[in-house]
Amino acid sequence: MEITNVTEYQAIAKQKLPKMIYDYYASGAEDEWTLQENREAFARILFRPRILIDVSKIDMTTTILGFKLSMPIMISPTAMQKMAHPDGEYATARAASAAGTIMVYKDRKVVEQLVRRAEKAGFKAIALTVDTPRLGRREADIKNRFVLPPNLTLKNFEGLDLGKMDQANDSGLASYVAGQIDRTLSWKDVKWLQSITTMPILVKGVITAEDSRLAVENGAAGIIVSNHGARQLDYVPATISALEEVVKGAGGQIPVFLDGGVRRGTDVFKALALGAAGVFIGRPVVFSLAVAGEAGVSNVLKMLRDEFELTMALSGCNSLADITRNHVVTEADKFGVMPSRL
């Protein structure tokens, strides 16, 4: 079967993966309203394409935190990729590198050890995930009594004596994480992190202007607008709906990225038109990895790249700088919630 778009990988992955593992990757929190909304909100944004512009040369390159990328499409921090494919994160990293883009790894003594380990391994930035003081209620994981397959370990935590993920009466992952996460995490810890490393820190999990302003005040190098793939608090807005608010809060002082719901090159264009410096993809990576390993991830990146390039051409944009707010119309525009741009 010829795969012609990113979404098709999910149905094939569902057939291929054990139910517990597929459900872990695919599910969201509680009613999964935000999970659906992360996709549906993109569908409510329409284009205002410009015509009769010479688009014979399209330049999608960009520079993010000093790194030159072939396109503004990057790979989200997605844990436990070896459940999808034996090569796991290695395959994903190779596909990202071949495509000229980057992937992100997530994650007081333990943090310092992890940071040192990341520096030693040559990582260039830290994405601090800030929306998980507790793990969201993922009912599929509870039903499945989710636990890591016996042949896998949380490699990042190896040698740090953090115990192991045991079978539990609900989700083994939720029980394990509850014992590892520091619920007192606050903005002062972002400052502390800056004191132990020179790597730039991206704050991942911001969806309000208030927190966007605080991220700037506390020295974050960038913001990733994310609702954790709709796996934490249900009934928060889709990330594409929260994006403009966060961009305004940042006031152009640091770059803002979008994570969540991106499945088409048109989604990438919409995010950039609303002020994102780039986007991150998560689930499409693990599903394509499950279906075809490194080649699957490479194909996802290629399809998104090709669709994005076509969207730019059909909108009359030669470079990322040409993509403006005037190229899209949102629901808020239609109802006159925001002041007219014209």
C-alpha cells in the first residue's frame, strides 16, 4: 500500500502494535476532547492566498537557537520509542539528521546528573517540560495496566537508582512517575537550571500569555506551546488556538514554537502565519517508526516538507519571512474578536 499522507501511518501502526503500546501512544486525557481539538482547530483556520507571485524558488531554511535547519519542522520529545521499533530514538535521530532538522530529548542531584550527561553527549539545548507536576489521567493506560515491556528500560535514568516501573492497580507509568516528579517545580527552578548549564533552556508546556511573559522574565531561550499531546489536562485549548496569545505574551523577545496536532504541511504554514518560529511533531514520528523504522520517519518528514513547500507556493510565499498573519483567517477574525488587521 502506498502511503500518501502522514495520518495513514496511524491506522497501520494500530494493526501492528500490541494494544497496550498503541493505546499509550494514541490516547489523551479523560474525555479526549483536547486530543480531538488539537486537530480540529487547524481545520477552522482558512487561507488567504496571494496570486501572480513568482514562486519558482522556495526557501524553507531557518535558523533556530543558532542552528541552521532545512525547514521549520522538528521532532518532539517522545518517550519510550523502542516500544514502537527496536531502533527507537536512534532511528528517529538518524532520520532527523538526514532531513537537516533536529529532535528534542526531554526530561536536584538527578537533574544535575542528567544535564551533565546531556552536555557530555553533545546536546545543544534543554527542553524543560513544565506541564507534568502530576501525570494526566489517561484512561486507556489505566484499563491496560500500562507497564514498560520487560526488555525495555528508561535509559535516561539508568545508573541513577530510581527504582523500576512495576505493575500497578492502575497505570504502572502513572504510579512510577508520581514517585519521580518534583511537584514543587516552579520558575525558580528554571533559574537554577540556568545556573548549572550554559545550554539554552526551552520551556515546553506554555499555553497562556501570563506564563509566556514569565518565561521571558525568567530567562527562557524559547517557548514551546504544548498541551502535552492532550495527555495532561483535558479541555485546555488546542495549541494552535493558544499560539497567538503566547506569541503576544513573548513580545518578540524569544522564539515561540508549536507542538501538537500537526499532520499536514498546511498546519505548518498556519502555525507560522500565527507567529510560530517552527513546529514539533510527536505522534506521527512514533507511528511511522512502528510501521517502517527510520524510513518511516524520513517519509513523514519528507511528506510534511513537500506539503509545506506546496502550501507556500500556492499562498505566494518564497521564504518563511513572506508568511504573514494576513495569509490566514481564524474563527476569532470571523467573529470580530480581534481587531481588524487591514
